[in-house]
Amino acid sequence: MDRKEQQRQELLERKRKQITEGHAMIKGNKDESFEIREDEQGFYHVRTTKVRNKTDGSGETERYTKVITLSQKDYARMKGHKNQGFAGCLKVEVLHDPKKVAAAPVDTELSKAKAEYKEVVGKAAYHAWDVATIKEKQAEAVAKQGNGQGQPS
């Protein structure tokens, strides 16, 4: 590997670390070898393969691939165009399809606690509260109602 290629690889690795630092990574649901950030599950990730002329002036062509991230609306628009969008691509591979993302598992204990809180207190629990906080706030509300503080005159 020559020096220029080594510098290119180091730059790519630094960019990858910068992009992924502090983020949970998951596998693409269409291509298991492709990893995406967990917060990008709602986007299409597409690998395109195109041909371009070499810049050395030889007149030869070379293939290159690029991974692009698209919203669902942009993906539908690009897929629908005949003369634009993916028209110049030799190959288009969907690496991650947001429509195929499994729904997040429902925490039944949390949903039960929220329903009980709404029934006892009469209003919905704050969305960021966990089970322990909901039960604590519910106990406080019951104590206030028991002392007559929660009942208007």
C-alpha cells in the first residue's frame, strides 16, 4: 500500500470514528455487513455504483460506489424519476429500509403504571417519567387528596 492510499485509509477511519463516536450502532436490515447509527433508523441507506472518467487524462473510466442517506420522501422521489435520481447508476442496493424496522418493544410495566396514574390522579403522567417516578408522584397525589389539599372547595 503506497503512502497516498495509507493516508486515505487513515482519513476514512478518522471520519468513521467521528461519525460513530457516542452513538449506538446497529446492523442494516437489508445488508448485515453495513452498520448505521441507531438514530438513523428512519432513513434509507442506499449504495450506488456509477462510472466516471479518470482524472489523470487517460480517457479511461472507473467504477465507484457511494453510500447515501435518504429520507423516505426523497427515496420515493428518486426512485420515481426516469431521467434523474438513480438513472445514472449501474447498480443501486438498499442497505437499510426504514419500513422494515421492528417496532420498539412496549414496556408493559411502564404502560400499566401510566394507566394507573391517569386513573388515580386524573391526568396523564409526564412522558419522561420512569416507573419509579410515576409511582412516587402517584403516592404524593394520593397523600394530598387524603389530607384534603387536592379537593377544591
